[in-house]
Amino acid sequence: MNTLKPVLSRTLQLLLVLWAVVTILFLMFRLMPGNPLAAYIDPTFTLEQQEQLIRQFGLDKPLLSQYFTYLGNLLQGELGYSFRYRTPVAERIWLLLPNTLILTFSSLIIAYVFGILAGAWLAWRRGSRAEAVSLPIVLATRAMPEFWLGMVLLAIFSFSLGIFPAGGTRSAGTEYTSLWALYTSADFLSHLALPVLTLAIYSQGLPLLLMRSNMLDVMKEDFVTMAKVKGLSPYTIVIKHGARNALLPVMTSFAISVGYQLQGNVVVESVFSWPGLGRELVSAVSASDYPLAQGAFLMIAVVVIAMNLIADLLYTLLDPRISHA
Amino acid sequence: MPEASASRGLVGRIFGPLHLPVGDNFAVAGLIIYAVFAFTAIFAPVLAPYDPTEILYSAEYNLASDLMPGEEGHVLGTTSLGRDIFSQILFGARSALLVGLTAAFMVSVIGTIIGLLSGYFGGWVDTVLMRLADVAFGIPFLPFVIVISAFLQPSIWNTVIAMALVLWRDTARVIRSQVLTLRSRGYVEAARVSGSSDMSIIVRHIAPNIVPLSLLYGSIAIGWAILTEASISFLGFGDPDSISWGFMLQDAFASQALSRQAYHWFIPPGIAIILVVSAGFFISRGYENLLFPKLGR
């Protein structure tokens, strides 16, 4: 198996990247204004709590030894206590992660299905008026601030037409027996609609443009010419011969988009008061809840790096021409 | 690109040496938007009817707040604090221009230098620099800029520096691969064999060939920087002393402009951002066609 070696070396490389990012995070939160204790200890904590945290994070020791304590705690999933919630940061993060992932994946799946179909269609209609009109529009959606698009949709569909709720994940006073019941309820889905639409409109540009340019390349290949010569229908040529081959690179870009989307979520979650990691990061930073801000940042970074790795591996495994010599 | 410049005529001869992508419709539209935008930014104090931060009062000394477009001579109406929206849009061009240009400059300079060193020297220099780029790719961009902007004093410069610290990665990778192909070209080999120093090979033979590519990535970075600054201001971590389009949107959002249907307040800043950012995209597309004509469109 000569594919195993590149997989291992790439994984190792990205573990090093993760370590570097964790170190940068440590330095960022230690070098901020105020005393070093401020990263973990809120003055309103009880004395016992303070002493316990000082011991746990080695806050009375030199910076270097704090750093190793920090790494050790991280490995055990120990992220400290949130100043505002008075609960372990890790608990809070695991609570919010599903909301962020649901938002990210549902919007990206919609964006990719639409982008792939529209991209293939635009490649087929190359040079047409439809292309001349749609390309600038697609480029403009990439140039929009996501939060602004969210604001416009919110003003129209929520405040003006009243079709969708203005924010949050559920109406006040509703209770569900299980998470599954919540996520499949009409109430949850109607809260999900606008943020998903916002992110989907923003994200469809990448798969669309990628699909289109890949299709244009594939359509120049010999086997497509051959299919045309054989007199196959345009549908068979575009879908069976063109799209299948153009699809691979678009699919690998999905993983990159997940990591990227997670960063864009920060603003969109804030617009729609969606209780996810991004909004938590923003409110934690504004409220100087440093342990929680660190935890949210770390979680986002972990997903970004993991998605980079998945994209790399898919690329290696799916395209035999790429070698990691 | 001799064929392209021959057909471009006078405009081509003037702008040819700059590698401006005249001749491509998209790119020309982009350049026009940039020109209007730069003009607005420079002459904002002359063009704007009011001071963008001044709280205005009507003739009867009532606060001139929440006026609709056209009321009492305010082209786009006023904000809830009685500030003129149109003047804010014009002044917003200033901070957008400032953020866009400085960030793009830093990103392309840092990215180009790192890419050059990495591609040209190879070996451990390459390994170290490209691992650094890997790390930059592992940092969540917007969260990083948020944390840095919040911890340091909120100012345009801190936002720009935070962006540059991460965004150089894309430019560096592209420049590096371009340098790798250039390095194996005949004339570079010839220069090396004839005893030219590394420095003179880089300056004379390699740098001129990667400048258009740096400019391309610079023009993309302008858009990124403006969008990022808007997000940062919207989230409330922006420079409190400057009127930017992101600040206007935050002001509108926080003042319940959405539920009051004050479209005249929050639509214009968004349109302004879209125009300027897509202008960068249009220009970079034009460049791509010039640089890589065989890619086609």
C-alpha cells in the first residue's frame, strides 16, 4: 500500500499544525492586557474555586510550566470554567457544537446540490445570455457580507412578511422529549430556515464556479468528443460523461468549505441569535469570559484543521495523479 | 502577452506596462468602480453634505432622527441618532479604501517575499516557511481577527495587522509554485551558470515575472479585507472613531432598523461593500485571462 505513507505523513503534519495553533492560542490569551490569572479566574469566583483553578492550571508557576500544564489539561479535555455560566467550558462547547454543525451541514448540502447542478448547466450553456447574466450575480453573492444578507432576509421574511421567526432555535416555552424530537420539529426547522438560506446563498458560488470550470475542461477531452461523434443526446453527454468526471474536485472542496463556513458562522449566528459556537465566541470575547472564548476558538480550529486533513486525503485517494513524493 | 497588447491601442500602450487588464469587460467595469470609489474616498469631505458623526436638528430644534429618504433634504434619510446616512456612506469609502489598500499591500508584500524565498532557495527554508503557511491555514481567520482586535485596542491598524498575519498564506503558496517553474527556465539557469548572485537573479529575472501575480492576489485581498473589517465592526470590535460601512450596519442592526423596515438605512452600506468587493473579483478575473490565457472562460 503506497497510499498509506502519504496519509500518515499528512496526518502527522496536521497534528503538528494543531499543536502550533494550540500554542498560539495559549500565547494569545496570556499576552492580553491584565494579569495572567485573568485567563482562568474571575474575581467573583469563591476563594476555594480560585485556589482549585490556580492548582489545576498551575497559574502560580512560570509561563513555561503553565504551558505544559495547559497542554496536559487539553489532552484530558479540561478547558476551565466559564466565568458567566459557572459550568465547565467543555460542557458548554459540547452543548453548542450540534447547533453549529446542523447549520453548517444543512446550508452546505443545499449550496452544493444547487451549485453543482447550476454549474453544470452554465457550462453547457456556455456563451449564452443566461451565462452573461448569472456569472456577475454569482460573483456578487461571493462579495456580499454574509451578515448583511442575513439582515436583508430577516427584514423581508421575518419582520415584513412574518413567515419565519426572527432568531433563536425554538419558540419560547416549547419543550421536547429528546434532541431528535427537537431537531425534527416544525418549530426548529422554521427557525433554521433563514440562517440556512443566508449561508447557502453565500456558499453556492464556490461549487458552482468550480463545477462550471471543471465541466468546461472535461468537455474538451477526447471521450466527450467521441460521445458527440457517436451521436449521443446532450443529456447523456453532459450528465453521464461530463458531470461524473467533473464532480470529484468539487466534492473534495466540500471539506474545505465546512472549515471555512464555520468561520463565517460567527457573524451569521450573531445576526440570527443562533446559539452556536460562533455566537458564543463573540459574546465570550465581549464579556471577557476568557476560558469560554478559548474553548470556542479551539473547537473551531480543530474542525478547520480536521477538514483540511480530510480534503487532502480525499484528494490523494481519489486522484491517482497526485503523489506525495 | 504581445498579441493582447497590440490589439489594445492607445489605452493599452498607456496602461500596458502596468499589466492592467483593459480589453476585458469585467475588468474594465471593476476598474471604473475602483476609480469612482477612490474619488469618493478622497473627496468625501467635499462631497458629503453633512459631517457623518454630527447629530442633526431640524429648524425647530427637534432631533432630526429616523428621517426617510428625501425628507428635509437628506438623500438617504437619517439614522436614529439624527446622522445623515448619505454622508456616512461617502465617508465609509475612506475607511474601506484605507483598510483595503493597507491590508492588500501587507498581504501581497509578506506573501510574495515568503513565496519567493521558499520557492527559490528550497531545502530547509522551504520546509520551514511552508509549515508556517500550514499553520496559518489552520487558524480560523475571522475568530483570530476578532480575538486580536478585542484584546488590543480596537483600531483599524490592529484589524489590518491581524488579517495580514493570516492571509499571506494564499499568496505565498501561489508565488512559491510560480517561482518553482520560473527557476527551471533556461534564462534563469543561464544567469546562474554565468555567475549571477542569488540576489540579482531574484531581482532581475524572477521578481518581474511574479509581480502581476502578486497584484492579482493583492486585488483579491482588498475585497477580503473590506469584508472582514465590516464583519469585525458589525460584531462591535471595530475602530470606534471611524465611520465604516460595517459600523453603519451594526448601528442599524442595534437600533432595530430591521423591525422598523428602515431599508434605506441598511441596504446602501451593503450595496457599497458588494460593489467594491466584486470590483476586485472582476479585475482579478481579467488578470487571470491575461496571465493564463489558455484557461479560457
